[in-house]
Amino acid sequence: MLSAVRSFLFVLWMAVTVVPWALTVLVFSIFVRGRPVYWLCVGWLRVAVWGARVICGVRHRIQGMEHLPKADDEKAAVLLAPKHQSTWETFAFPTLMPHPLCYVFKRELLYIPFFGWAMSRLDMIHIDRSKRTEAWNKVAEQGRQLMSQGLWVIMFPEGTRSARGSQGTYKNGASRLAIATGTPIVPIAVNSARCWPRKQFLLTPGVIDIVIGKPIPVEGREPEELMREVEAWIEAEMRRIDPEAYTNEAAAALSPR
């Protein structure tokens, strides 16, 4: 019951704060574009992550920041490939990373009132997933352009949120883009469904672990083979940081056949 009340207050907190923030972004972006607008939007994401911590008791800890280029290295591009379990990491990653991020996401998110309208003013790659060839061409063209400007592209290899303790299908879009642009790909494990399960707004107190892996070079690699390495690292790390979520899997492996 207490978690439900806290979650309601958190959703109310986001709704109350996003409207004036989004309107400010829309007005500000008439006169200024680029990074100032991005960091203004990140300001609201910090407010949302702060609300999850203070209202719902959702905290986080992060390992592996040393694997990322330094904040003052403007041209060192990487492609981030995280596990996707929750809305939480989509809010949190821009607040944690030292460089602006460019998300690849479905264009339907732009239709969300206020939140989506503000997103439309950012340098992001929004695609129509029903047109796969056209979507890939857009990702390749815009991804190359934006990374040349010092932005880091972030793509969720599973494409959508997976339930805690489960594994989605790792698609090759991120590895194809990394190879096409000669950009190292960084695998990231995150167990956010421990506190904020997918397709829910019922948050429970706890600690979300984020583990950033070493950049994987892409020279001479094939997309499928590269993505299998990303998948293997992420899924092994998920079982390390959230072992209780995979107890059924472990039991099945030990049961007689």
C-alpha cells in the first residue's frame, strides 16, 4: 500500500514538473538550439530521477565510468548499448554521462504531450519501426553525422524493455552502426526492473546497479558476431548483479534431464 501511495506521488511529481519545463524548452528552443537545449532537458530528467529517489526510495550505484572517454574529450565517440528493463534508465543515462546522448527511439514517443514535444527539439533519431530499411538508413545517416559532432549514440539492442530475469532478442542495429562509423561499442548492464518493472508505475525502494563494460573495438568485425559478444557480456553481468532474478534459470540447469 505504501509503495502504491509513493508511486502515485511520484507520477504526480513528474506530471506537475514536466509541463512548465517542457514549455520552457519549447520557447527557449525558438532562439537557441543544440547543446543548451539538451542540457535544459537533462535538468528535468535530474528532477525525475531525484523524485524517484526521494519519494520512492529508488537509488543507484554505478561501476565502470573509467571505461568511458573523459568529459573534456569532445571528439571521442562511443556507441552505448545498454540492457533495457525500465523507464528509469532512459531518464537516468543522460544525467550520468559526461557527453550529450542521442537516443534512437520510435517516433510515437514524440506524440506524448509536453514530454514528447520537448524531445522533438533535440538532436535525436526517431524512426518508423514499420519501415525497417528506411529506419536503418536514417539511423546510419544521422548517427554518423551526430557522432561526428561529439554526441554519443545510445541504442537498446533488445529494442524494447525486457522483464526482470528475462532476455530479449538482441538485434544487430547497434553493431551495424558501430561498424559503419568505426565507433567502439560499450555494453552496459542495468537491473532497473528490480525497482521499476516494465509497463508499470509501481516503484519499490531499492538500489539499481549499472555496470559499464570496456569499449569493444569494431575493426574487422561482423555485426552478428559483434552483437553476440555484446549480448554475452551483458547477460553474464546481469546474472552477477541480480542473481535472485535468475534463480529459476539456475534451478533448471541443475535439475536432472
